[in-house]
Amino acid sequence: MLWYLIPAVLVVFIAVLVIRALRFNPPAQTAEKTEEVTFDKEAAVSALAELVRCRTVSYYDHSLEDDAEFEKLIALLPSLYPNVMKTCSFTRMEDRALLFRWKGKGSGDPAVLMAHYDVVPVNEEMWEKPAFEALIEDGVMWGRGTLDTKVTFNGILSAAETLIAGGFEPENDIYFAFSGGEEVSGEGAVHIVDWFIEQGIKPAMVLDEGGGVVENVFPGVKVPSAMVGIAEKGMLNLKYTVASSGGHASAPAPHTPVGKLAKACVRMESHPFKAHLTKPVLEMFDTLGRHSSFVYKLIFANLWCFGGVLDLICRLSGGELNALVRTTVAFTQMSGSQAPNVIPPEASLVSNSRLNPADTVESAVEYIRKTIADPDITLTVADHMEPSPISRTDCEGWERVVRAVADTWQGCVVTPYLMLQCSDSRHYGKLSDKVYRFSAMDLTKEERGTIHGNNERIRLEVVHRAVEFFIRVMKQC
């Protein structure tokens, strides 16, 4: 009997786990002097305020939009950014797409910097301050679009305005690609991508909105983390429908349409999609895990052993950590009878799924079909988008972003991550494998909560850092 060897094997096993955790440290960093960036901060803030005052609200029902407000914003550009308008070529495309080309000295692959200038609707009665006056109080500007994403739009153009005024010329072309319908999945970005394809242009780097510099978002990590998306999840709206002969509720069948749908809902929530640790998530775990506390280092340094534990933690906690590792299913709408005593002839349920890069629309629908296991439920695919391709982190385009982030937010940890939301940058996947998603802002949890919500606002120092960041990016192009 070799039972007496078990304690020794166990000790060795534990020692391996601990040693791996102790060696799971960040790479050594060499201190480098950071070049100081100067620009007209008051002008940058003033320009953003003018943009915010334009009510560029987009709606899925375009008849509700005010075209004059979009035209007002575009008409302001020559006065807000005169050097840009004089130096760069400017092309307007369908669906409110705007494309600037800043010609470089060379003929290398260009960079593309993106933003959108439309905003989501506002329930102004719920705001503490006016939503479109760009009111500034105590170093904070209030207004819809201050964060999403007129600050980026302004940051890009203000940075270019500063560099042009100082005589800077980029080594290669830089394109500024803006859309006026991102919030409603408009086609503006599609037209720009199609134009790039027609011209045979393959960008060395594409940079759009995405993650930011945040704190306390990863277990055990206390330092600020700059989250740069290298992919984004797909999206699937799925409708579940059950038909019946209807009838009076006094004599129901054993299972009504609503009952069948309720059972399907419970089955899906009880049997979530399997976890898949894709490249963006593995790289994030490897980067941030090295900065976490020892207990979490033990887990992230030994995912081969603790993968099941991590999966359980994610399933029980839900939220962003869970969404990073699997396709999610959120039930959002349900309809049935119009009267409380009538069995509906048809009832429906709608779920919104965000697709892990390991899944597709087709595979997700098939998993849901097998899980609910009810042939009486008809599944109908509505709006959907496949997950984006995963971008490289072993290239100069990635390093440009990393350097600009690290120099602007000194002391933060820059990490790849998987973006949970959808953006215009997904259209660039067929154009480049160097598409990155980073909103040039450091935001608190409360500030992030105002995006698409009430009382959206931005600290003026964040406005300044956005310009500084884009100046650093452009100097590398």
C-alpha cells in the first residue's frame, strides 16, 4: 500500500501552487522620463462645452431627431478647431459620418482615431442640472455627451489643433473617423470602413471608445487599472413564442403559454453557458492577477487547478466578472394576455445575450434551444451581431496605446480586456487586427453610472487628460 505517500504528494502539490503564486509578479519596470505635454486647457474645455450644447440626440425612429442640431455641431468645427479644418481634408459621408485626413510625411500605414458625436435621449426632469447647457460648477461640467463620447471627439480634435499650431507633422497619415449614429447602430462607421477598403487602406492602429482608467474592478488589485479592449462581445436579441388556443382562465390546461415561458426562463438561468477563458480575458488575468493580493495570485497563477473555483465564483456573483468568461442571457421583456382572466393565444419572452468570443449567434441559439428543451417554444432571432475579432497585443499599434496611457496616467496598470458592450469599432474587424477600445478618461464608479443615465458629467481635469492622451498618441504616428 502506498497510502503513506499521500501526505508527501499533497505537500509537494501545495508547494507547487504556492511557489507559482510567489513567482507570479509584474515584470520589472524601468523608470523613464515622461515628456511634458502643454496645450490650451481653457480652449479645450470651451470647445467641449460648445459641443455639449448641441442636442445631437439619436433615435431608432429617425423622425424624432433634430437634424438642425447635428448640422449646428458640424458648423461649429471651423471656429472650434480652425487649424484642423485648414490642414486636414474633410469628407462628409452618408448617415452623418465625418472623416478627416491629416496627411503625414511618409507612406506607412495610417492610424485611425474614432469617436461618435450623437448622444442618447434625456429625461430632463430627472436631472439635477440642465442636460444641454454644459454648466460648469466646482470643476465639473454637466451635460449629456460629456462622457459618451463628445469628450473623446473633442480630445482628438483639440490634440490635433495643438500639434498643428506647434508645427508638428505626423510621420504617417492620421484619420479622424466620427459617426453621428453610434447609439442607434447607425451605418456611418460602415460607410467609412467601406471607403477604407475601397482605397486599399489597412490601418496600423484603430482606437475607439471602450474601457477607461478605473479602480477596484479586479479582485485584490488596489492600483488604478487602464482597461484597453482588444475585442468586444457579440449581441443577440432572441424572442421566445408560445401559441395556444387561448380561452378562459377558469379552466386552464396543465401548462399555459406563460407557464411554459416561465419554465424556459428558469431553465436558462439555472443552466448558464459554459465558461470560456478567451485571449482578452486570459491576458487580463495574467496582467492584473500579478498585481493582486496573494490569495488571488494563488488562483490566477494556477488557473489549471482553480479554474472550476473561479467559474463558481463568477456564476454566483454575476456582474462584470461573470460576463467576461461566458455568454450571458438576460430576460428583459415578456408579453401575454391583455386581461387577467384570459389565457393568451400567444405569449412571448425576449432575452438579450452578450456573446463570448468562443460562441456565435448560431451556436448560442442552439444551446438555448437544447437547454429549454420545449418544442412548443419557437425561437426567433432579432437584432444580432457576432463577436468581434480579437486584436493583437504583440505589435506597435498596441504599444502606442500602452505608452500613451502609461505616460498620461502614471502608476496605472495597462491591461487588455474584453469589452462587454458594442461599439462602432466592431466594423473595423474586417479591416485590421489592431483595433483597440479605450475611452481616454479616469472615472469613478459613480461617474461611470451616469453614462446613458441621469446627471452625466465630467471633471474638467479629465477633459484635460483626454487631450493630453491623444497628443501622446498622435506624436507616435
